Amino acid sequence: MAAETATKEKEPLLAFGKKERTLLTDPLNDNNPITVQVLGICSALAVTSLVVPSVVMAIAVIFVCAFSSLFTSLLRNYIPKQVRMIVQLVIIATLVTVVELTLRYLNFPIYKQLSVYIGLIITNCIVMGRLEAFAMANKPWRSFLDGVGNGLGYGAILVMVAVIRELFGKGSLFAGSGIEMKIIGANAGYWINTTENAWFGWYANNNLMVLPAAAMFIIGILIWIQRSYNEKLVDIS
Amino acid sequence: MNSTRYVLIFVLTLTAVVAVMLTSLREATKTQAALNEEIFDKRAILKAVEDHLSGGAEVDDLSDDEVLSIFESNFEQSVIDPSGEIVDGMKAEDIDMAKEKKKPEEERVYPLYVYSPDESSDKFYIVSVRGNGLWDEIWGNIAFEEDLNTITGATFDHKGETPGLGAEIKDNPAFSADFKGTKIYRDGEYVSVTVRKGGARNETYEVDGISGATVTADGVTAMLYSGIKKYEPYFDKIRKK
């Protein structure tokens, strides 16, 4: 008992040192769940045709990832090994339902727009991957940060892909929200109007960008770009 | 390895805790969520007659209370059976089109909203239609002018169409705006409105399709054709009056 108190004093409950910082920053680049671990691809292909749903999806995944890591870590010494994955699933599904109910309560139109995707978080392998790989073996605070970091890493790629897809596929950004920006298009009201502007007269929206296949190419190109400047990721074998 | 007994107790406790938590959260938010849904649906119906709102208001600018009060004072709701008779004692907003769709055709009933901006003005008839898109169900509200031929507005929604493609029937205001002024009768014959791939050829009976969303667009065409037809017996009766 005495020893336990002593270690607690050495390490404050919510310490934020170098190690904790890497937990947050590592998944953004060196260990990105999408571009390096190639997890969560399914939802990254499905939701990224528009920016707004991607942002809400990213926020929801950060929330679910962080809190499922926290709760799994709190329970890690009590979870029976035989059924650990089912227990993890119960925790994830509970949090996803909480997100769903809260959205229904607070903002019904957004809930309507996202209801299919919110359910998809349960099947997002990043969440479960982090629980298995990290939260089951680490203390709650670090697990929480690891969850936030991985959610951020996932969200960053999601938003990047969505910006490219929406801009070239629809000519707009943030469509469907209060701050919709119409950038390239044929109607009046677009910043670069292709019918009046001689320079961009050749441009037509690329319909491939709206299809999930486009996300596959874009993620591939992002992986390529990342590996060409990040030496840590180069496979020397 | 833990004993089976421990595993059982752990799992049962966890499930019980989670179940109680989620049920209470659901119960606590239920009333507000139901009200949110009701307002959401009413906004969609109101959107179909947006051009005729008093004072040129836009549906998106109306507060939730205003939406409910317009429904209270300017709307008449009735329920129509397949033979065109009004079913007594039923309100249109209580009809769940998703459930009606599962019933055999002769037992179905259809909601009808009649909107009159003020006492002296024209009436607008709003009907609900439901059909299938590419992935899942699509539905819409179509508002007619008093001649029961000219469409004055339409709104569409869907369960799971592809964002950026099929979902444009809801997300792109230009699609539903295209329906304004179209007619469903050509020389007295019922033709409904067709969503034409590659652009409308006859703007009175056709609207522009959405590139990349042919199946959803065909779904809208089929939904309009069969959905509006269900109201024909009733429309005929009003016309005779």
C-alpha cells in the first residue's frame, strides 16, 4: 500500500511529459493509423466525399477512441482474457450509442445526415486496434491520450482526403453547412466562375472524385508523399 | 485464465450496467428527440410550399415554435384511403409512410396536407410519396397548386444514398427547385414528372437528372409516378366539386 502511494506521488495522475506528447503526435505522422497502419480504410473511403460529414465523423471517432481507451484501461485488470474482445466491443458500442443519442437530442438534422456513418464507428478497426494494442496494457491517462492521438491522426487524413474530393468533385468546400464555400463552378455565386472566366472555362467537376474509388487513389498518393519525405517509414530491407 | 464463473459474473454485470445507462439516457432524451424529429419532418413539408409562406419567409429562418404554430393554424390534415375517401378521425402527421409501404396496397392510407397561407388565398395540396433509391428508401413531399396539376414545390430525402451523387436529391436545392412549375397531366392524361438523364427535354414534364446518380433518379421518377397516382381518386373528387 505504501509503495503504491509512493509511485503515485512520483507520477502525477495527469502528467504531460515527453512521452505523453509522443502519444499524441506519433499517430499524426510516424504511426498514422490510415497511411502507416492502413486501418480504418473502409470508413475513410465511405464518408470522405464531403468535408462536413468527415469533420463530424472525425470528432465522433476521437470521442469514441479516447473514452473507450480510457474505460478499457480502467477495467484492464478485471477484464477476463477469454472474452476481452467482446467486452471491448460492448464499451465501443455503448459510446457510439451515446454519440447517436446525444446528436438526436442536440441536433437532429446532423443526426439524420450522419446516422449511417455513426454506426460505422463500431466497425472501425482503429478503435479496437488501439484497445487491444495499447489500452489493455497501459494506464488510463496514457490510454486516453493514445486514443485522442489516434483519433486525430485518423481525422486529419479524413479531412485532407475530403477537402481534395469535395473541391475537385463538387467545386465547393463545407457544402451543407452554414459556411459553404462555392469555389469552382458554372453558376453565378462561385468564386471562380467557369462560364465567365476564360482561364477556367475548360474545367468540369470530376465525377470520379465523388466515388469511393477516388479516396483509394488519394490515400495511395498521400502514403507515397509521406514516405518520400519521412525517412523513418522507408523500408530498407 | 479466469474461471467461467468469474467470466459470467463480469459479463452480466457489465451488460446490466451498460443497459441501465443507455436506457436511462434514451428515456431522458426521448421526448426532445421525438419533438426534434416531428419538427424536422414538418420543416420538410413546409419547404415544399416555401414560395407561399407569409411575408416571404424561408423555412430555414423559422424557429421551431414558428414551424409548429404554422402547422397549427394554416394546415388542414387529412388521411386518404385508396378509393379517394377521407378516413375519419385520423391526422396526416400520424401516418408513417414506411409502415404503410409494407401493408398490402388496398389497406394503405395516405397523408394529405392542405396549406392555406391566409383565408382568402389559394390552397396548396401536399402529398407524400415513398420509393426506392439505389441503396435504400427515398421519400418526398410534393406540393400542388389548386389546379391539382402544377407542382409548386418538392422536397426529397433518403436513407442511404451516396453522398455527392444520389444524396444530391436532398442536398442540392437546384434539384428540387427544378420541379417548380412542372405538370403531371399532359392533355388530360396522367404522365407524372420524369427525371431525365442528360437534361430535361420538355421542361413542363421533365427535370434534369443528376450525373452519376441514374439509379436514384430513376427511383425518383418511379416513386413520383406511382406515389402521386395514389392520390388521383381523391383529386378527381375535388375537381368534380
